[in-house]
Amino acid sequence: MPTLDICFSPELLTLYDLRGRVAVVVDILRATSSIVTALAQGVTHLVPVSEVAECQAMAAQGYLTAAERDGRQLQGVDLGNSPYGYLDGAVAVRGRAVAITTTNGTRALHLSKAADTVVVGAFLNLRAVASFLRQQQKNVVVVCAGWKGNFCLEDTLYGGALAYHLASEFNTTDSDATLAALDLWQAAQPDVANYLLKSAHVRRLNNLESHKDMEFCVRQDVYDVVPVYSEGRIVSV
């Protein structure tokens, strides 16, 4: 039986051997939720980059540009890090490719490249990711993007939710991290949005008047999309 483990922060990834495993990278608020939404809305692919200048330079190649730091959209780009950027119609995204850089999510993607497969996870595609993992039958590590290296409540909740859905097919009892995430999910499951009001990152978003983003990002199974990061691109499989 394959195992499911949870890495609470990219800073801890040196403790995990990702070779032969599937890494599920999650940044609920908001990078991976935005990526899932982008592909569901017809974006052809996304290229995660580390630096803002690199992102902006890709506009010359026909890419839409999405850049965020500390929760705020940067100047001189088309999109920020909100899923509503792909939904509200202000920027036509269907059939376009996007270069994206964020505070936490794109870094976690780059640090997970040693895995056999790197999947982008969100509550928005929770069941689709769970189904994909069942098909792979490989050990899984959920890589929580966190906040600047620190533990992040909402990403860990996602790990618990995924473990809950896979508990009958994956070993979720050998890792204290997974057991802790499962306990948190059991506490939050009746009302995830309300539970996360205590989260530090939710308070940051609320200060930026982005509360609607949190409410959208904790919706479950909105999209049947499984984004995979390979050879520098994120595409839907």
C-alpha cells in the first residue's frame, strides 16, 4: 500500500526523498487555486518563474503575466494571484499562456521537481487529484507552500482533506504530520471558511480586502482539472 506524507513547509523538503514519489504542491491562498482556475478557464499552460523581471520579460513571447508579492499584484503585469483574475473577464485568458510568479507557491513548485510527478492541488480540484493519485499508485508527499517558509494552516488542512479521501487506499498512519493534518481536517470540515478565519494568512488577505478569494478557494470539487508541472510548464492532464 502506498504512503501519504505531508511536508509542512518547503524548508523541510531536504528531509524527504521525492524520487519515485508524487509531489502534490498546495498553496490554497492563492497560487495553486489560481493555477487550477486558470486551466479550467482555458489557459493553455502556465510557466512558474522565480523572479518578477523574468515573468515580465515573457510578455514579449506572447505570455500573459501574473505576479504577486506579499499578497499584492505588482505593477506592470496583467494579473495578480487571485482566481477571480481568470473569472471576471477583465483579462481575456482563454487560449493564452501565463507566466506566473508568487511569494510562496511557485517556489514550492520549483523545489519539488525531483519527484516523479508534480501535481498542483487545491480544494477546487480535490477529488480529481485524489482520483489521479489512486491511478498512479505511488507514494505521495503533499508539499505545503506555507508562508515564507513558515507553517500555514490552510495548506495543512488540504493535506488532511486529501488524506481523508485516500485513507482506504493509502497508508496515512505512519506519519505524525499526516495524522495531525487529519485531526485538523476533522475539526475544520463542517465549515472550512469559518475555521480559517483564525488563520494568519486569511487575516492578511482580509486586510487586503480579498476575503472573497478565501471563500472561493475553500470550495471543494469545482473543477475536474489535474495540473501537472513538467519540463517547466504546468498543463492539465
